Amino acid sequence: MEDLVKICEISDITKKGFYVYKGLSKEGKNKLKYIGTTIQIPSERFRWHKYNGKDLLFEIIAICSNQTEMLDLEYKLIKKYNPPLNKIKSRRQNFNVALSAEDLENRKRK
């Protein structure tokens, strides 16, 4: 899992950016449970996760330069490690913007 190495402390990040992170179980041997992305300040995103039932140990594993790089890395890692708490595994996430008509049709076909 060399591509899932923590690269910095969450508390060191005070700006919004393009972050890829992992969520590890608190029980046992820190088993990988989740791979995610955020453009928020990571500590704020992790607080949201905890409030919504994902009380995991979160670590930043990549700081990307743009949304495409961030989403591509997340999808690659989800396909490779198949974390149990990730719901969407068959396609890359979108960037929470309105889908084009073409993208919408492509999703309907899958």
C-alpha cells in the first residue's frame, strides 16, 4: 500500500485544495475502509464524515493540482483496493457540477 502513505498531518492544512484521503478503521490494525476526495479544508470534511457515521482515522495521501488529477487518483485507488465503505466503484466520481447531456446519457447506459 505504498501509494496510500500519509503525506502530512491534517492539522497542517489550513487552505482549501484538491485532497485525496483514506479512512482507516479505529479497531484492529487500521484496516482501509474508505478512499475519498475533498476540496474543503480536510478537518472540516472529516468532521462531517464523523457526524454522518464514518468515525474513521483519516489521513491525507495526496495533494493534487486540479480536480481531474484528484478524481482520477481516487478512482484508481478505489479500483485497486476496493474499500468497503465506498459506494461508487464502477465509475469515476463527478466534480459535483451539473452533468452535460452527453455525460447523463453515458451514465444511463451503464
